[in-house]
Amino acid sequence: MSGVIPNAVPFLGGNEWKYLKECLDSNWVSSAGPFIERFERGVATYVGARHAVATVNGTAALHLALLVAGVRPGDEVLVPSFTFIATANAVRYCGAFPVFMDSEPGTWCIDPVKVEEFLATRCETRGDRLVNRGSGRRVAALLPVHLYGHPADLDALAALTRRYPLALVEDTTEALGAEYKGRRVGVHERVACLSFNGNKIITCGGGGMVLTDDPALARRAALLSTQGRTPGAEFVHEEVGYNYRLTNIQAALGLAQLEQLDRFVEDKRQTARYYAEALRVLDGIEPFCEQPWARSSYWMSSVMLDPSAWDDVRTLIQKAKAASIELRPLWYPLHRQPVFAECEAFRVEHADALHARGVSLPCSVGITPEARARVVAFLAGERR
Ligand SMILES: Cc1ncc(COP(=O)(O)O)c(C=O)c1O
């Protein structure tokens, strides 16, 4: 047994070198250059969005998405507790406050039934404003996250944003390549965002993108990403913006990766299928599978472990490390994070179980059959 099996590392098997060399040869290495537009257009076409604005990372894209959706200081945004911290941090960057919602057992994404209950029992509409009666704050947006490659139940969530004055902003950072009811996950309603960090299904090294069908929102996102600079030759700035632009070098890498995305999704799906099949013979281990209406990109291949049959997840991760296998814990629920101790959480129950019992298995694009078999053999040896 030799060699560490990483959890998820990039696969750089296409035109990456060629495009990077073009950047260096042409001297276009910074925040302008032909690859930026090609990458934006390529991603927009892939997901079926009219507009895409590339950013320096996914967190910046999320920040801009919330701003252009109209989130203002003092507002609240409904966020799943079970997600990466960036989702809620971006809300705070706007001066707004996350209100934490629970996840559904079937999708691991925000639970539309509990969101509806929160809206019906804790909020009221005053004119064109939705107000949380407890805090007195405006509830400005609903921010689902398509977790681990699986889409949230978008129709159910979009129905709520039609019934209440609430913007739908999607955190699509973990689900590029997934499909919801036969349509690629991208932007379902107003605005969404992607991430291209090192362990995402495609990477720019670091990068992100705002997606929208609305040209005015796209223009505003582009303006805010460029220090608020009014387009033109002069340096005229009408509002405070951010330096959130992606570089040509990052976009070159991203474009080369995008060209391989379909193959990457197939690879991820094959790995998830392999684990589901191979682990079926072990009791007390349940792979995270897709809903009948979803085609998951399986960004992560994750499983839930029954504590009566398995060591606690953290112990298992340590034992796997000793066997040179990198298992990864699931997200730490945000309503338990010290930094968000003051924020409201509404009936969050399932998120804790996901965190306590779930773990992600190695699933890099290009993982070998031998490596996958080694992971399964390790797990078989650990079953009590
Ligand atoms: C759910 C979620 N939101 C936001 C982000 C932020 O993306 P980035 O790391 O590119 O800033 C990530 C990934 O890191 C994520 O998993």
C-alpha cells in the first residue's frame, strides 16, 4: 500500500499549458485579455445563462450576486446552516445577517418546507417589504446552495420567492455540471454564482463568476467588480466598488478546464456509482445519491455512517489518514459557528446529523480503479 489518495485535486489534462503559454507570449497576464471574455462566454453558454461576470473567487461572486440582487445593510438573508462559511460571510460583507435554515435529508440542501414555515409563521409582508417579526429586519433574499453537486429543489424555492417579496440568489459554487429537471444548474431565477477554486470540478487556481439573465444586473456586477469604475477612458467612479476581477491567466486555465467539463462530470458520476455499488454489501453506510429529478455532478462522493456500526467519523478520518487515504468531514453547521453565535436559526435539526455522520471519500477526476478499490477495502476493514 503506497501513495496518498487525496480527497479531490485538480485534473489538468487539456489545453492548460497551451493557453497559459499564450498569455505569457502575448503579455496579457492581468485583469484584461481575450481569455476572460472567452471563459465568461463559454461558461454562460454551458449553463444557459445570458450573462456571466468573472471574479477573483467564488466568495467575491457571491458578494456581488447579493449586492446586485438588492441585499442592503441591516437586511436578513435565509441561508442553509449546512454549507461552507463563505455563503454566510458574503451576507455579512453586505452588512446583512444570515438566518440559518435546515437541510432536507434527501438533497442535503435547504429545506423548502421549513423555509415556507418560517416565512408563514415568523414573517409578515408590509407593503413591498417582507419583515421578520422577531428581529424587525427586512428579509431580502433566499440563498440556496446546491451542495456537493446536488441541486436544491429550485421550483419549490422559486415558488416561495413569487409568493413573498424575496430575491432568489443561488450559490451554485459546488454544482457546475449538475442538472435540475433536465436543465443545467446555473441561474434559475435572478442571479447565481460559481467558484473555480482548486478542488472544484473545474479550476482557475482561484476564480468565480456571477451568472444572470438580466443585462442590468450583469452590468452592475461588472461595474462593482472593477472598483465601481464607469466604463470609458477616464477614471470616473460613481460608487465604491471592489477589485474583484479575474486575470487573463486564471481565465486561460478555466477555459482549458471548461473544455473538459463533460468528461469530468462523467468521471465524478462513475466514481460515485462505483462506491455506491461496492459499499452496498457493508451495513450502516449510505451513499448520498441523487433525487429522481436531479442529475448530480457528484462534486463530492459522500456517505452517511450509522454510528451503531461504525467508529465516529473523526476517528475514521484519522485512521484513514494513517492508511494514506484522505477522507473529508462534511460542513460544520453554520448556526454552531462561534462567529455566527448571535444569528438566528430556525428549527435546524438535520444539519447536525449530516455533520456528525457524513464523510466525503476520495473522488478526484482521474482517480484510478486501484485507488477507489483501496478506499473500499479500507472501509470494509473498519466496519465493526
Ligand atoms: C458553498 C460554497 N460557497 C462559496 C464558496 C466560495 O468559493 P471560493 O473558495 O472560490 O471563494 C465555496 C467554495 O469554496 C463553497 O463551497
